[in-house]
Amino acid sequence: MFGGTGLIGTLLIQFLCEDTYFDRVKVFTRRPIPLSHPKIQSKILDFSDGSAFKKEIEKNDLVFSALGTTQAKVKGDKQVYRSIDFDMTLKIADACKVKNASSFLFVSSSGANALSSNFYLKLKGEIENAVLELDLPSTLILRPSLLLGTRNEYRFGERIAQRVMPLTSFLFPPSMKPISATRVAKILIDLSKKGKSVKSKTIENKALLEYVF
């Protein structure tokens, strides 16, 4: 599990620990996580070092990634933003390829498109394409819209959107409707249990909203 300190990552760790299907949860982060559980094996890694991922990922592992940053965190530096979202995700995927992990599941964004003029959506699309080109045994990409839930850090604009959009979501197309982060995390877990039976799949926000467990 990579990216365990954000909204989806925190929920994902919690649900993995509660699920009897999983006997251990390996969590790799850039800073300590506030969660403690007998199943959790937590380790802080240098995410700029791709070789570190190859040392930690094992054959047949189910690998989750909810890595991501914001413009505020990188102070508007798009190169740093790319080094986190793109470079780190691709290094994790490459480690999955080398170590023959069972499945790689990661969170992208609704509207992701490598040809988009929007920096964020273009970057997300480029990440998806780069990972798919590795041709892993199984790659599952989730494209949620605005995530509903309480983050550890405060994001003013997102907090306002979380309050307003649910009230007006009927006006938006399915690709833009807000979705519960809890739902996204639970779908990730449910999909992971299918393992290599799913070669590669990109799941849009509409499908996530309609997903039946």
C-alpha cells in the first residue's frame, strides 16, 4: 500500500485491516501514519528511489496506490508535482512488473486524458498510459470525481465544493458527480480480490457510483 496518509489511503488501510481476507497490510509512506493495528507493517521509504520499491514488493502481492499531491503542497511547482504523481506511481508499477505482483490498483481522476489542456487531467492521463504500457498481469485504474470525506489536512476550496456539490449533483453528468471516498476505498478492496482474473480495466466515476458489491 502506497499513499496511506491521504483520504482514500487512510480509509483503505482501515478497511484492509478489518477484512479477514487479508492477513497483513504492508504500508509504505513518506511520513509516519497515525494508524496502529496488528496487521499493519509500516515502513517509511525514500519515494524518489525506485529500487526501494523493488525491495519491498513481493511476488503475488496486491499493490494499492493512492499517491497524490496538490498545487498548494508543491507551491505551484508543476515539475515537483509531476515527480510525485507521475514518477513515483510509475516506479511503483515498474516494481510490480519486476517482482511479478498479482495486481496493481491505483486512483486516478475522472476526466483523465493525456491530450487534455488541463495540467492535472493531462498528467493523470499520462500516468495511466505509462502504467498500462508496462503490461502488468493486472492493472485496475479508478477514476473518481470529487471525493466526499474528511481529510487530515484542510483544503478550503475542496471543503466548500464538498458542501455545495452534493446539493446540486443532480445537475451534473455522472462523470462529475461527487463520490464518497469510503465507497472508492471499498471498491478497490473488492476489485483486488479478483486478482489476475481482470487483466486491465479503467473504471469511470459513473461505474463507481453504480458499483454493486
